[in-house]
Amino acid sequence: MNISQLLNQLPGAVAQGLIWGIMAIGVYITFRILDIADLTVDGSIATGGAVAAILITNGVHPWLAVLIAFLVGMAAGAVTGVFHTVMGIPGILAGILTQLALYSVNLRIQGIGTDLGSRANVPMSINKYKDMLVSLRNVGRFALDNPIWLLLLITAVLIGVMYWFFGTEYGCGLRAVGANQQMARAQGINTGVGKVIGLMISNGLVAFSGALMAQYQGFADVSMGRGAIVIGLAAVIIGEVLFGKIFRNFALRLLAVSFGAIIYYLVIQVVLWLGLNTDDLKLLTALVVALFLAMPFWKTQIAAWRLKGGRQHG
Amino acid sequence: MAESAMLDLRDLRKTFNPGTVVEKKALDGVNLTLQKGDFVTVIGGNGAGKSTMLNAVAGTFPIDTGAVFLGGRDVTHLPEHRRAAFLGRVFQDPMTGTAASMNIEENLALALRRGQRRSLRWGITQKERGIYREKLSSLNLGLEDRMGSKVGLLSGGQRQALTLLMATLKEPELLLLDEHTAALDPKTAEKVLQLTSGLIREGGLTALMVTHNMRDALAMGNRLIMMHEGRIILDLGAEEKRNMTVEDLLLKFEEASGQALANDRMLLAT
Ligand SMILES: Nc1ncnc2c1ncn2[C@@H]1O[C@H](COP(=O)(O)OP(=O)(O)OP(=O)(O)O)[C@@H](O)[C@H]1O
Ligand SMILES: [Mg+2]
């Protein structure tokens, strides 16, 4: 357990954090902007991985593969959106239904071309598919093909595009849908369509992140999205807690989400280095996220309690 | 006639929770026609159907039978967000009319585009900001220097004033005000009412204003209607209204409904 062992792990943690940061920006769009807790993401991240893996192993260029993964992710978001708005199913449940359905869909996607027609894991080695966009093989080297550079670039472009989109007339309308539906409708905004579009963009980004992740780790797996929503929320919350006071601008808020994901993975590396068992990671993550989610509630409780106390004394 | 009317409600009926123990007939055959420029005040007891009538105009829920015409168009089957193109609305709860997590100018920019297709052009232009600054400064609330502040930081009165501005920024064919001063303290309420009168007068707007204040109902507008049990039971024109006191009005209500007017927010005089 020497320090150089930890240091060796850090570049990998940064790369993973950047990839999950893209996913977390998707979560931010539903959770913070649209005010929907969307659990589709656990499924759509694996869908992104599955689509990218099956395309790349069949000779499609990785850039085209991630683009298609993005579109398929949007379709998954649309399904949740329709469950929610057209069929009136509560948002959380709508997401769970899609997530469950996607598990089967993902097995089928990954099974394309196999005898069984279904497969839990698709390996794709960087040795064989040399033009994959990112790979953990190069993450420790200070060189141009280190995946961190490309991931930084992708993150920057993505934040730029989101900043532009949510600043447009249409994007402002979407923000209004999340902020106050009654007001949005009174201003002529179709809140149902708005939610569907928001869910599509979010899940598109999540699948895009899954497509990068599959390349980075060298395989796609149906269970790679388990607990993804919690990691996404962790990133959002870490970003808000650490940078919320200084990052006011929307683009900076998204940057904070990405930072949040990186910090999450750095902390994970440290606690693993300190001796935590990998098997206990999800338990730890869930508890930490629960704590942070409780903060705003506790804050108002404490404020109300103080107010009461203050009145009694004054 | 109906063709030229700004608003035409024909035999509106609405029952909430039909067939259950909590079934409630909220609108029981409402007929109302407003000409362009009419400013009608609406009074009535608790549960009389005032809010339901305004919501039926706005399309918040589908009505059971009847028809709603706005500016000669049949909008009965148009969803709420499509009718918004013709309507300006201010609600009783100051939280309802604005988006708290967005700033003042963003709220105004949303309102300026009410009923328009929202494009991928930038959501707020520099030219608009000038207009907003000017309009905000006419409120005398100092909001013109806080255009970048989140609306959630404003007081209830400031939010209602802003909502009014938003409702009239793009001229509505009909302005719907549902007890929009009820949640405010008397002084602020008075200010917002003055603002309301001013905006309606300057714009020559057609408006329906529900109020629990009998004095305001008499003093404002050119027509007064009284609702009871889902029906309009009294309809006073400008002439009749002018010569009437609050006491006369209460008496009229008892005559028409057979019972005393009961509204827990009612302010008889003051
Ligand atoms: N969404 C709803 N679901 C069920 N019942 C409703 C609904 N909206 C209104 N009602 C009922 O319909 C009746 C009319 O309500 P409405 O809100 O129109 O009254 P109002 O005249 O605005 O009264 P108030 O002065 O209290 O605001 C009431 O009995 C009310 O309980
Ligand atoms: Mg009411």
C-alpha cells in the first residue's frame, strides 16, 4: 500500500470521472433542470455501450458508433417520456419500466450476429480495433493518445453545446417546464413535449457516455449501468456542494458536475487504496448520496427550528 | 354578435369527481359575453365557481359541455398551452405565475414569446432588455436594477407585479385575474390593483378579474358579475354599478341567491 501505487491509479480515475461526468450532465438535465428523477439511465448507459460495441466490432467507425449510441439513447428517453406524459405513469416508475425493458433490449443488441441472439458481454480489444476513441491502455502515459485529452475536449464541447441550447428560446422554455409547469403552460409551452425532449437529450448523453465507457474499458456489459443513477447524482451533488457558491453561470454549473464526477472517482481510488473492499463501494456511495440529498431538507428543518426558538426568546 | 365578442361562454358545465361521494357541480350553465375593452369584476362566495370559470376559459381542464369562444374562435377543444396565445393570466398564489429559479429578464423573455413557436435563436436579445428595463422601472419597485436576480428572491407583491407585467407584455386578447391580490398585505394589494387598472386602461385590455373585495369590485371595471353555485346570478352594467354601495350589493346577492354571501376572504368595506 505505498503512495506510488495510488498515484498510478489517479489518471485512470480522472478519465473515468470525465466519462461519468458526461453521464452526470445528462442526469443534471433531468434531475435539476426538468425536476424529474429519471432512472432510465441505468439502462440507457448500458444501451450506449451495447450499441457502440456491436457497431465497432462490426467495423463501423467509433465516431459514427458513438453518434448512433447517442440517438438510440434518445429513443430510450423518448419511451420513458411517453410512459410519463402520454400514459400518466409517475416519472420514477416510468424510468424503472424503461430501465427494466432495456436490460432485455441490451442483451439482444449485444447478441446481434451470435447464434443465441443474446449476449451479456461484448469484448472489443484496442489491439484489434485500433481507432477506438479512448482506451485505458494509454491512460498512464503522458502522450497525445492519452484518452484524457480527448475526454476533456468532448466535455468542453458538450458543455458549450448545452450552454447554447438552454440559452435559446426553446431551451429557456424547457427550463420553465422544470421550474414551474403551470407558468410554462400559461406561457404557451407544451409541458408534455418539453419533458419528452428533455428526457431524450438526457438519455442521449447518458448513452453517449456509455459508448465511450465501453471503449475505454474494452468491453460492453449489460450490467455496466447498475447504480449509474446514484453515481450521476453523487457527481451532481458533489459539484454543487463544492462549487455551488462560486459557479453561478450555467456552463460553470455543468463544469461543476463534471468536476464532481472526477472527484468522486478520485475519492473512490483513495478509499480503495486505504483498504476498502470493492464489494462495499456501492453501499458507501449510496449512503453518501443519501446524506447529501438529505442536506437541503435538514437545512430547512434547522432554519424552521431556529425561527421558532428565536420567536420564543424574542 | 357572438362573432365580434372577445369572450363568449355558452352554457359551460363542469362537475368534478362525477359519480363519487365528493361529486361537485362547479359550473352549472354559465353564459357570458365580453366585448372588446370590457373590464368585468367577478364576486361570489367560497366555492361559487369563479376560479373554475376562469380555468375553463384558460383550458386547465376539459369542460363537460358548452363552448368557449375567444375572439370569435372556438377554443373549446384547444389545450391550455395553445390557448395561452390569447390569454394573460395572473393567479392568486404569487408563486404560480413566475419561474422562481429563473431570473427576472428570463421570465419576461418567456412571456414576450407567449404563444409563439420557440426557436433555436438566443432566448433573450439586447433590444428586449431595454424594453424590460423601461417597463420594470414604471413599476417603481427597483426591479429594473435587478434583472439578473432570481425571481425566487422577490417578495409576493413584487412577484405579482412582475406576473402582471408578463401577462400584458404581449398584448392578450383577454386578461384573467383570479384574486391576484388576495395573498398580499393591504398596502401591497392596493399598489398591485393600481398597477392592474393602469395596465388595463393603457392597453384598452379586455379583462375578467375575480376579487373578494366588494369595494374594489364596485370601484373597478365597467361591469360586475356575481356567481353562486356555479351560475352567474347577477350582472351589473357600468351605470348600475356606479350608483351602488357595498350594502346594496350584499342585498342584491341575498335577493338573487336566497342566502347571505359567505366568503372567508371577503372584505366588506375598509
Ligand atoms: N380540481 C378540482 N377538483 C375537485 N373539485 C374542485 C376542483 N376545483 C374546484 N373544485 C370545487 O368546485 C367548486 C368551485 O370551486 P372554485 O374554486 O371555482 O370556487 P371559487 O368561486 O373560486 O371559490 P373561492 O372564493 O374559494 O376561491 C368548489 O366546491 C371546489 O371545491
Ligand atoms: Mg377561487
